[in-house]
Amino acid sequence: MTDRHTVIPAVWVIVTDSNGRIFMLRRANTGWRDGSWTVPAGHVEKDEGPSAAAVRELMEEAGLTVSVEDLSDPLVYFYPEDARVNERVSVFFRYNDTSASAHNAEPSKADAADWFEPGSLPDAIPPLLRRALTDMSDGVRYSDRYYDDRYHK
């Protein structure tokens, strides 16, 4: 059964304020894209679904207490990891933080946090997140374009 996928699930949450700005954290001391700006995100843990993982990650990384019902507009990506050893599935959600109370709740894993205008995002953003922001704006809800380039140019 070596031809079966080994899928690693993750969630990402695009947190916006009432002005449409996006909350981002600059990764540090994690071993993955340290120095890059990203949104609250992380792996889905055992016995946890993507929605519950998103709620947990928002609390851990941004200090936000939300419910599953507060999450909206999911986008699902299926793609190979960079080394093409495992496959990944990422679910991107939106959350509107009308009080703009998101903050760096995990300073051991992020050395900065800030709100950015969608048209003025930092250069150092993971390419998958940059593409997801574009796809979400365009109303895309599913993509496997990174996986099989025979069908997706």
C-alpha cells in the first residue's frame, strides 16, 4: 500500500478587522519559515477536525476566543509538501475580529504581530498563503492545482 497518500492536515485563519486589515504574525524559533509573516495557523491534531483546530489555533496564537460558527468562507487546498514526501491538505478560514483584539499570544513562536492592508502585505509571506488570499478574494473554495500540473496550469 505504498501508493496511498500520507496526508498532513493544517488550518490557517485569515483574521480581519472592521477596516479589512489582515492580522499577521512574524514566525520565530519554529524551524519553519522563521522570519516570514503568516496568519494564525497550525496542524490539525489527533481526534480534532479542522474547525476545532482553527478555534484552538486562534486562542493559542492570537488570544482570540471564538466558536466554530464564527469561522467562514473555507478554502481547501490539496497539495504535496515541498519535499514531495507527504501530501498536505490545508483549510483556510476567515474570522472577522471586529474589536481588533488579536495579538501575539505566543511570543516564543512569533517575534512580532501587526495589522496589514490587503494591498500592502509584507514581502515575506509563504507562497501558499499569498495564493490563498487571492483565491479567497476570487471566491475559490477548493484547489488541487499545486498537486497535479497535468490538469492545472
